[in-house]
Amino acid sequence: MALAKHSRFICFLHDELALSTASISLALRYREQNPGPLPMILWQYGLITLDQLDRIYNWLESIEG
């Protein structure tokens, strides 16, 4: 994920889904150990719901145009 897109994604998680900075940081640390899509890591570790996961993928799809 490009840096600008990654920054926008982190802002989306924080602003639109109200994820805490701690939750986002935790998921990013897990991703360093087990590389994979950040949305799936957030879901696997119980940091987001399935509805939020769906919103994330819809948002990602909308910015990819």
C-alpha cells in the first residue's frame, strides 16, 4: 500500500470506524510478524466487526476507482 493511501486508510480507521490508536498500532505490530492485509488482521484479532470489515473493503474499493 502506497504511503499516501496507507495514511488515508489509517485516518479512515480512526475517524470513520472510531478505532483507537492503540488498536491500530497493535494490528500494525501483528502485521510485522505475520504479513497480511491489515483489514483481515484487524478482524482476526477481534479489533473490528464483520460489518466494519465490509465497510473497510467498500472504502478501499471506492478509493481505487
